[in-house]
Amino acid sequence: MRRFSQKNSLVTLNDINITPLLDLAFVLLIIFVITTPLLEQGLDLSLPEGGVKDRELQKTDIKTIDVSNQGKYVMGSRPMSLSEIEAALTEAKRRNPKLVVYIRCDKKTAWEHPMALMDRLEQRGIKDYSFRFSPSSR
């Protein structure tokens, strides 16, 4: 008969079996590889060639207007009223027909302020404007 000492009973098992964990990882990988193409909801289109190439803008072609959430307008680091901005942009459009207006708004800005600016721009025939956003952090 063999005798067992107390020293052997205190030995701990230092090995961890990671085979089930690897099996799970491979199964999840296969599921993601199969389902990823199904998630795209786009149409398979063959687009025609042609059209007008986007024009290249110079720094002088762009005017930026900042709109605060209190309805204050700033153009070129100078606070202005809506009618002053309208007059300045009308003059700038007369001098430079390639003028593009960038509108930057605070997140909490009520839509009435940028919409009032857009309405004034449309009345003066300035139809090239764009809302600017900060890049996505995703």
C-alpha cells in the first residue's frame, strides 16, 4: 500500500484549460464572418459615369458664420446682426460668385436661428451653404 503525505494534498492545480474558451472564440468569429455581409442594407448599383466634377474651393471662397444657442451671429470673429450678415454676404457674393457659406451652430441652438439665416441667404440668391460638424469620434 502506498502512503499519502499531507504535502501532496496541498498541491494546487496551476493549469487552466482554455480549450472551451478557444472554441467559443472560433464559433463567434464564424458567426460574425457569416452575418457581416447580411448587415449591409445598400443596393447593388452600377452608377453611370459623367456629371460635373466638384469645384475646388479656395480659402477666399468660404465665409463661416457661427450661431450661438442665444441667437448671436459671428462672422469672421466679429459679432454681427442678421441684417449685417445678410448685407455683407450679398456684397461678398457680388464680388465672388463662387462664395460658399459654412454655418456652424452650437449643439443646443434652437433651429429658428440657423433657419432665419438660411432664409435670408435664400432670399439674396445665396444657395451654396453647408452646415459644419465636428468629426465623429466613433
